[in-house]
Amino acid sequence: MPPHIKDTLVKILVFSFVVGILLSFFEINPKELLANFGETMQDIFEVVARVIEWGVKYVLLGAVVVVPIWFIFFMFGKMGKKK
């Protein structure tokens, strides 16, 4: 086997192990995962949507402070380069 195939197989095995540990932590087994695949995908989508909704609120809150400060430094930087 060429070396890059071996590396790829090792990466897949390690990643599969990590995902298996995470699924086990949430008490998800392969039989349930396959039997309820549609519901599982819907649950995953809902969790991702909640995380995005939660994160966007804090990004916008931080942007209210960060963007004006960045703009001030940006303008001072432009004025300093003109001289």
C-alpha cells in the first residue's frame, strides 16, 4: 500500500474513534442512530440552529464595541501613512 493511503486510513480510524467516544458520551448507539436517522438529523439541525442563534447574539453585541474601535485605529493608521 502506498504511504498516503496508510496515512489516510490511520486518520479515518482516529477520527472514527473520537466520534465514537463522543457519541458514546451522549449515549447514542449505532442501532438507534440508524433506526431514527431522520429524527437524528432533525435533532442535530435544531442543536446547530440554537448554537448559531446563541452565537450571533454575542457576535453582534461584541461588534457594537469592536467595530468602532477598529474604525478609529484604521483611520489613524491611514492618516499616519499619508504624512
